Amino acid sequence: MHDLHCPHSLLKTSTPLAKIFFFQMAHHRQSHYGSQNDQMEDLLQSKVGSLKDIAIKIGDEAKYQNKLLRDMENDFDKTGGFLGSTMDKLKDIASKGYGKMWCYLFMWIMGISFFMYFILRLR
């Protein structure tokens, strides 16, 4: 009897024509799976290429953002130095007794500003 689950047992007892048919079917299956594997490999390769491009773009963007952050940090350091020196100068002026003079000057500027505002408002 033939074992229906094992195609090789059929080959041992089959005619040459059946053997040729069996090998042709096996070859057809292999070529079908081979072409299917090739298609899937091409698809996977294109997806990997796309992911590589995305990763490169993310890396470039991260480098650009880091450069912007470094530049901003430098600008803040410069501004902090400028404000620090300005505050030192103001403290120096206040410690020398010129504080009253600056206060009067500030009040005079504010008074003129309000006066100009009201004149322009009444017009």
C-alpha cells in the first residue's frame, strides 16, 4: 500500500511519467516560493532603506537643534554678562550718592511723558 502522507513513498512505486510530474510540481512550488521570497526581500529592503533615510534625517535634525541650543546658551551667557556689568555700574552709582539725582531725573522724565500724553490725548 501507498502511504498517502509521504510523497516519496509514491515516487518509489510510481511510473516515470508520474515521477516527472512530481518533480515538475516540486520545482514549480520552489520557484513560486522563491519568487515570493524575492518579492518580500525587495519589499523589506525598500522599507529598511526608508527607515535608514528617516534615521539619518532625525540625526541631522538633532545635530541642528543641538547647534541652536549651544548658540542660544552662548547668547544667554553674553546677555547675563552684560546685565551683570550693568547692575554693577548701577550699584556703583547708587553707592556714590548719585541715587537722588537719578531718582529726580527719572521722575522728571515720567512727568514730561505724562504731560505729553495728556496734551496729545486732549487734541
